[in-house]
Amino acid sequence: MKRIPLVKMVHINKAFPGVKANQDINFRVYPGEIHALLGENGAGKSTLMSILAGLYQPDSGFIEVKDKAVRFHSPRSALSQGIGMVYQHFRLIPNFTVAENIVLGAPDAAFLLHKQDIEQEISALSDQFGLEVDPAAIVGQLSLGEQQRVEIIKMLYRGCEVLIMDEPTTVLTPREVKELFKIMRRMSDQGKAIILITHKLHEVMEIADYVTVLRRGKVVGEDRIENLNEKTLTNMMVAHEIEYSQVDRAKPSGKLVLKLQDVQVPGDQDYMAVRNVNLALHAGEIVAIAGVAGNGQKELVETIAGLRFPSRGTISLDGEEIQTLPVKERLRRGICMIPEDRIGMGLVPNLSVMDNAILRNYNHETMNSGFLLNYKKISTYTWKLVQDYNIYLSSIHHPVNYLSGGNLQKLLLAREIDQNPRVLIASYPVRGLDVMAAESVYQILLQEREKGTAILLVLEDLDDIFRIADRVAIMYEGQIEEVLEVNQTDIDEIGALMLGADKIGVRYVETQAN
């Protein structure tokens, strides 16, 4: 019996000003299949899936659902055909309950909602697919993993047969990733089709049934997962060998630049997010902060940057205390920050590349002619950043949200590094980036280290820490458990400390095992 795909996209083309995002793409997904869609940042993955989800309309080509041609004019029309998308950045209202978020905008929701009935219906749906979440809980008080479950339930509540998941593991802890994969497999076992947009090859090998790879807007390969391996997929994505960055630890670090003593910082929900932290950062070194998300990393880097103020302790830059100084003064003294939310906090999506490039120095005399901005000077300055940092774009006048994730991150790095920082803080600088874009970012950071900048990184990948960092500080429950020389430790020791094991206990267990 012939298998009929749930969804088939035929000869899809889509262009934006100066960019051919999708070129003659054919794509299909079958019931019960977990189909991974791979490609570098800017390869056209998100555009293709945004067409399938009804956010964009193709310039040419057509879509079939269960062998019937359809045309989506909006996400609502795609939902009516059983296709929904769980975005990387969740679309939830924090002050609403889980149940309220799920029924909000549902086409068949009654005018008068019966709270108890809705919560029972959501609980039954949660049990069916192994999605543990309290329908009465306030969304803003849930972990990111729980919020993602709410988004999935929202799609299932609307009767989706095809779920598109955009980089779903980016914000999850390793434990939450394993739980998500169990949920995905349970959904596929019940006949749902899942399209997984990702760049993490080891996760593709673990969970996917079938893989399609895009490069520069075209399909360059597709096959069942048992016929593929990580090296094959990497070669299809980038078409050449990747040279991985490696820090040179033989070079000694310089003088002390930044020092934290007994720093304590309140969190947002009446708890102490950072507790008694002591940390030193020297010129020309990279210190990585390792820890499961939510253990105080965010509050710590925001405190150094001036977005929060400590309730106790001191922060010194070149021997002078700065813990009471505002953000602007810390920027002037050379503390620059690459936030984890690059498009929401680091850049303004609807402003042009040129406008975003000067957000840090628009009031400098080199950008002005009297009281007015000199756009000829600004254009020259922006193009220099673009060329120096290999940022790929069609025009500096287009909105910055036209750029891929890797190019957005390079623009953000270029803008901050151009300020000649004394201290550069980067939170998850390669999150959501493909392997090539990630290596570009690491190369930029290593070049900055060679110039003598003190760099503090918050990273989630332990393999990257061992390639990039000089020292690693492990955070657990708001405290820095240990600060270790990277070449004097290993992944097992760091992993144990991230989960709260003490250093002596870790070494004792290792000794007993040997």
C-alpha cells in the first residue's frame, strides 16, 4: 500500500530583497516520522517552515496536505489544516495561566469558558502525550522546559497533526532535552509528524528518522538516518572541512582586570540568585562559566554589566570599585556585553543594520555633523565592520532581522569589540548557531583574547569549554563551586560539580574506580 505524506511541498521558491531564501525546494513528511531539517544559519530552513506554517507565502510552488492542494494565507489557516509551529522564542503571556494561554485564540473556544472543564481537557491531553504541566500554573513561574510543553500542548489542543519545532533544545538543560525527546517519540508513535529544525548533529542522530539538508536555499541531500553519520551531514551542510578553534594556553595571562569579592545578588522572585561569589579575571584570558541553566549565571553577568546591583560584596575594575556605577559609566570604562538574547536585548530587529551598528557610539563626533547624524560617515563605518568581521548581507539599509543568526551575532560582536573593551562578557555566544557560524564567533573571541581583553563566557557545551577557555568556573545554586584550570580537569569532574558534587568527593570516586 502506497504511503501518503501528511505534507508535501513542491517546487517552493521564496526571495527577499537581495536574497533567494528558497530555490525549487521539494520536501515531504509522513505520519509518525521525526524529520530533521538541517543547514547552516541562513540556509533557508526557517523560511521554508514559515511558509509551511502560513507565516509567509511562497513566490511559486505549492503545498499539499494529505494529497490535496492547499494555500495558507496565515498561521490560522495552516492550523486549520493541522499544521502548527513551536517557535524558538515562545509566544506565551507570562501573567496568564497555562490553560488561559492554551485556549487563547483557539477558533472553537466558547464565549464563556468553563475553567474546570478546560483544565480537565488539558490534563487529559498532557497525560496522553506525557506532557507534565499544571493547567492552573502561571506561565511566568514555569521553567523554560515547562513553557515549551505549554506551546506543544497548545498545538495539540488545536488538533495539529504536523508539529514544526524550531531549535527546540536551545534553551533546555540536558535533562529537559531527554524528556523532550521522549515526548517527541511518544507523539510520533501516535501518528503525529514532527519536523525538527536544528543544528545539533548529535541530537539529529539520536532522535530523527529522516533528514533533509539545505545549503544556500537548495536541498543538497536527504536520506534515512541509518544511512548517515555526523561527518556526512557536516559535509553536506558546509561543503568543506571545518578548522576548529583551539586556545593557546602556553601564553601567560596579564594583570588582574576584574575582581568580584563576596558578591550576593537577589533574584526576581524573592530568592538569592547569586551567593558569595568570588572571581578574578585577568587580561588576555578566557574564563568560562559552566553550569546548568538557572543556577545564577544570568544574574551574575547582568550584575557585572550594571543591569542589576549586588546586595552585598564588591566588583572592582582595574582596582577601582564599580558596583554602584550605572550601565553607561561601566560601558565608558570598557565593560562590554554580548547578551544571550541577541535579537531582543542586543539588537533592535526593525532598525537597519546601519542603525544597529551605531547604537553604542551614535553620539560620538565621528558619527555627527553638528547636531545631526552624518549617514555618509555611518555608512562607511558600518561597511568597515561588515568587511572586517565577514558579515554576509545584501544591504546595510535593510532591517537587521533579515540577517541569519550567525551574522546577527557577528554584527553584535563587531559593534562591541570596536569599543576596545577591557572586559568582554558573552552569554551563550554560539547558542542557536550552526557549526560554521559558531567557529567564526570563537575565532573572533580568540583574536580578542590575543589583544589582551579579559573575556568572561557563559557556555553550555563542555567540549567547547575545553577548546576555548583557559579556566572554568562552575556555578551551582548561585555559588561558584570551583575555579579550575581547564588543562588540569576533565569533563566528568566538571559535570559532577555542575550537579552539586564536591571536588573531593569527585576525586575520591575516580580513585576508587581506578
